[in-house]
Amino acid sequence: MLPKNFMIAYAALICIFIGLPATSQERPEVVWGGLAISSFGNSAMAPVAQALLNCSNPSVSGSCAIEDMAKEMVLDADFEKISVKNAYAEDRVNYLISIVIDAEKVTSVVLGEGDEPYVYQFLILGSLVVYEVSPEETTLLSSVPISVYTDRYYRNRLSQAQQADVIQSMYLEQESYKGQIGYYNFFSNLISAAEPVIDRPLKFGSGVKFTQVGFNDDAAKALSKANNLDHLSNLLAVWATANLAEATGQPIIPATLGANDLKLVFRDAEITLILPDPLYEFDMYVQAVDTYKNASYTCFDVAAYYGVKVFGEMALDAPIQHGDESCAFLESGTAVPAEIYPANLLVQVQQVMFGFSPSSDDRQYIRSHIVQDRESVLTGFKNIREEVFNGE
């Protein structure tokens, strides 16, 4: 089920720039290119951001509040490897930096006990990207993906408008928590993740990409009762990308599921980024979803195969079942399985992506949730860590 504590996960990509480390005076310059919603982020994927980007009360300069927030935070950031400018100049006009919003997701359950039984998770996915513009094409050079999410408990059920208000606050407010200003703010967390690693390299520094999400017919039928499967596929792919980047500390090509480019939609313009061809293709296939009860809990179990192809050859095919971690004490009759399965899939995807982490502690989940051929699967994970991510 959903984690019960407040959590923020972010993923930072390390993009390698060939040459000696630059001093602060030698940092390559890029120009602020604006705030965009990705091709995954049409109104159905990021409706709150879309509404904020199309505001009815723009500032004197013609921009919306969400754009002003994004621009201010990028220009004020202390990036270690780049210098961001607001004005164009002849020697840097070809290199731009933009914040991209991919998706928003709200999931909820009703607990069977407690004074605040309504539990909501609010999730925003996006990235900071550096790209090169030429007369022929626009090419992605660097990307820092991030996921920001929080679990909140309420006495009463939230309306759709109230849920949107929480997502909006994660864009526009700098709420303080544990002494940290902007603890839940999407832009604040993105900048913090990107400051030490975002770069302007000669080319994108990785051939790793999450390329496919598939569903067994029965699983697709069950999930489609409360989900658009295309949107769910996109969400899982972008979520996997952010977590794989965080787990490995390596650059990951943005997920586009079948395409080799990524459309960015600004308030008054569109561009298409050309992405690198993947050499290492990660995917998942949802094999089964099932609801059952044990002695005390209701379980909304999910099982999926996670695969990796290396230069087109299958190098890993791991069957993973969520099992007991899919169970919770929920209020009788309130749970809608098709709404809870995606939440458990998100948790599972996160845990499986951390199976590629160099830290042994991060790999406990896969060691205990492999359905069959355990030793062979563990060897496959080890080989991928060594060959693809230079880990152990």
C-alpha cells in the first residue's frame, strides 16, 4: 500500500562533460527557455499545471504565476556546472534550459480505523532539461528527472477541487516543514536535485531508457475500470525513469514509449526534442492483479515481469509479486481495487528500480519478492548493475 510517512523522492542524473572541471568563471552558459508540459503532460496527465500555465490573469510581462515561480528559482539557483542567463547573447543562443512537467497523480484509500481515515497521495513528476537548438533539430543534452510526493490524512473525503488545490500548492507555495522552506514545493526540490549535476555536455551521457509498459488481458480489464491504460503506462514509465535515475545516479533518457522524441508544450509555443537511441531498454509487463483477504487485512496484490534488453538481447526477465505489502486494514466496502492497484504498482516499480542500486540495503525488496528462478534473477540484476551502471 501507499507509504504512510511524508516522503519526497528525487532523482538526479549525472551528465558527463568531457574535459577538465570548470571553474565558476568557466561554467558554460545556457539561457532560460521557459516552463513546459511534456507530450505526456496533456490536460489529462497534468491538468493543474495546464490550468496554471493558461492563467486568465497574467502579469504585466504576460507570464503566469507558475512561470514566474519556475523562472525565479532557476535564475536564482547555484548550479555547479552551468551558468543560467535570462538574456540572449550570440555565443549562447543555441543552449536553453527548461523545466518540464510530465504528470500529476492523486490516489486515495479509506482506512478502517483512526480519526483521519482518508489518506491521499499527491504526486508530481517532471524534470529540468538542457537542450541545443539548431536550424535542423533540437537535441536533448542533459536531464534531471524528479518525483515529488506527499501522503496526507483527512477527516473527510476531498472533492476534486480540493485535491487540485493541494497539487497547486505544491507548485506555488513554499510551505515549511522540518525547518526546510519549500519542503513540498516541486520547483524547490527539482532545483536542489539539479544544482550539483545538471550540465551542458557535448551529448547526452547515457543509452538507458524505459521503453515499454504492457498488460496481461485480465490485468488490463481490471485496471481499465478506473484508469486510462495509456495514461497509466505513461505514468509508470516516467515514474520508473525518475526512480532508476535516483537509484543509480546515472543519466536516463526520458521515457516516451515508442517514440524517439519528446514534445514540449509551452504557453505560446511548442518544440520537439530529439532523444538518443537507447542501447539498454528497460520495460515491465503487468501479469496479474488480484484482491483477496487474509486474517486481518484486505490485499490488492500486483505482479509484473521486469525486463532489460542489452543491445537488443534479453538480459533480465524478473517476475516480481508485491504480496503482503499490498495489504492494509481498510474500511469495509470502501475500497475500489482498480484505484488501489496503480498505487501498489507505483510502490513496486520504485522498489524494483532500486534493485539496480549499488547499495545492498536498497535491494532487499527484490530479494524477497522474486516469484521464481530466484538465483538466476538475482544474477541478472547483478550483471545489469555491473555492465550498465558500473556498479557491484
